[in-house]
Amino acid sequence: MTEKNLFTSLPYLIFVSLIAFAIWYFGSAEYIASQTTQIQEWGLIGFAGLIFILLLAVRNTIYVIPFMLNMLFLISQTEWNLDVIPLSIYIMPSAIILGIIGHVILYKINPFKGQFFLGIALLSIAILVSTILNTETYDMTTLIIVLAVLLMLVVYGFFANTIKGDHLLYLIRIFVVMGVMISFEVAVFYLRQDDILESLRVKDLDLGWGISNFIATYLIMFVSVTFYFIKKFKLHIVWIVLALFEIAMLLFTLSRAGIIAFAITTLFLFVYMFVHYPHKWNLLLNLFIGVTIVSAVAYYFRDYFIMIWDRLELYGLDDNGRIVLWEEAWATFKENLWFGGGILARQTAVGVNELRMFHNTILHTLACFGILGGVALLVQFLSILRIFFYKLTGEKAILLIALAGANMQGMVDNIYFMPQYMIIMFVIIAFVENANSIDRLRKELRIAE
């Protein structure tokens, strides 16, 4: 499903993720605290610089994707205010935007088209209209919102029109490697703690680029994609053990919504693995062996898993204030039916304007962007179904399951409007659209013959 060369091979993708992991690892290491900012700044600048060069040098932008996606997970420090944000944080998006502009000019690309573009355009209009109607004083926050909307439009449209060919297997490889990288980041975080049991008890997991709930989202997606290789390759046991390790790290996030969402996702994954698969008993045997191996290792570390269970049991089905938030979201929607209360609809009790979420994708969209936003979300959902179910293949199915798993968590957590998730979603859709284009071209050629 992809052209086989060095830059699409698994070893190359592992190498890129190892560099990203090293930047994250040394950028967050206390024993070199005096150098952490410098390491991270140079890492971000280096990745952004490579992306800029590739955007100008190569017509097919698939080679940019490993660097762009890994860059989302190498930031190990996020506790910056506007006064001390390092230069790299400004250079990184600037280099990418300039690279995109340069690519559009050099290769005469129209970034404003695609099957998903209508949904993105409607959502962008909803956000901008809602912002205008609900803003009394325009400031830096308003400018950032406008720029974010424009970037959202451009990122999808750009990759939808510059990724050429059917490269779904290549994207799956990237996600599998990144799932392992994030799992090792979780493991390293806990290994660095003086008392792992205490860290689990207080749930202080923070990798810099994201806290426990966000980490769970990407593990759900990337673990799900690993099941593609479990089904595809005869050495099931290797991929099964790898997936189980990542699932264990998902448990270590202590994200109840993430764990429940993945449990539901697992049902779809088992259907995916066993439907139209001739060697079901062999796969079942490998699953049994893999679970036995990982269970034996887990038993050695049973104190940690007991603590995880105790904490999950302690909080159980406690909504942690979610129901109150949902009631607030619905009330906000009813007060602002058509265009919502604006992106800052949920403000702090003291009235400070800052981005807060309602912990539910649908209710958050309705509260902030009204019926117009809700229609945009519905159009996006229908567009995704149309794109993925055009000649549904194993590659498209596993990527759709990954998106579905993340969005199930999005019913109780902040997922959909997170920049990392939206970039990953746009990339997935762009890859699937281009794979569909190849299918249509082949169909036309067969008809012509």
C-alpha cells in the first residue's frame, strides 16, 4: 500500500521517533536541568527546520508527516507564560507556515478543496462568527483564535492536496512506532519518580505535552492501529505483546474515560481481527500466549496494578463534576441557540477569559458555537463516514476504529478541539482521501480498457 524505500521503511520511522524521544527524555531530565530548555529549543527548531526544507524540496508531502507528528510529542515542558515562552515556540509554527506557503507557490497547490473541506469551513465560520458576536474587546486572545482557525483550514486542505498516492500502510507504521514512543515516555515518567505507588495514588502523570487524559487519547488511537499488524503478520505474538505493553501504559494513565473508551474499542478491534480471517485458532492461541506472558510480568509488578485498581475502584463512576459542566453547557446553548456563547463560553468563576472546556465534544460545540457549530460537526461526521466507507479496506477500517475510540473518550473528556488531535485527524483523513483517489483512478482506467 506504499512505495517501499528508506524513507517509508519501519527502521527509518523508528529512527525519527528515537530522536524525538531523546529530545523529550533529556529535555525533561532533572539531572541536566540547566540544559533542558536549550535541548528542547534546539530540538523543536531542528524538526521545524527539516519540515521547512522538505516542504520546499519535495512535492509529495508524505515525507513531512513523521517529523510533524513526532514533534507534537517531544515537548517536555509546557509551564510557560507569555513573558518567558522560548523563541523556539515562535520559530516552530512560523517555519511550518512559511514552508506551506512556499510549497503552495512552488508547486501551484490549491489548499482549499477536499471532501472534508465543507465541514471544516462550516466549523471555521461558526467559530469566527461566535467570536465576533461574543467579544467586546479584541486582544491577543482574539488574534490567536483567528490564526488557529485559519491554520485549521490550511492544515487539512494543504495535506489533502499534497499527499499523493495510497500511503495508508506508511501512516499505520508511523502510528505504531509513535504508540511505542509514548508508552516508553509514560514508563520513563514513573521510573523517575521516588515513589511510584504515591505517584499512582495522586495521579500526577504529566509528560509536558499532555496530562493523563490526553496521553490516554493518543494511546487509544495508536494501540488500536497496532492491531493491524497483529492480524497482518504471522508472528502475531510479537505484536500482541507490544500491544499489551501499550495497554498496560494506558492503565498507568489512570484515565477512567480513556480506559472505558478503549474497552469499548476493543470490541471493534476483535471484530476487525477475526472477520474474514482464515487462521482464527492460530490467532487465538497467540493471544492466549501473549496474555499469559504479559500477565506473568504484570504479576511481578502487581503492587502497581493493585494501586491502579484501588484508585479506579475508589472513584468508580464518580462524574468528577462532569454532569454539572454538561448542564452548564446545555444552559449556555439554550441562551445562545444559533451561534453559541463563543470559544470562551466557559470562563472561570472570577470571569477571567481563558480557554476552558465542557468535557463533551457535542455539548462543547453547541455551547460555544450554537446550532451552526452543531451542523458543522454533523457535516464532518457524515463526511468521515463517506470518505472511509468508500471501498472500505483493512487499512481504512483500523484508522476509523482509532478515530472512533478517541471520540468515544471525547464524550467525557476534552479531545476534539485539542490541536494535537485535530492535526492527527486531518492527516488521517487526507491520507484516506488520497487512497480513495487512487482507487477511483484505477477504476477509470479499467473502464477505459
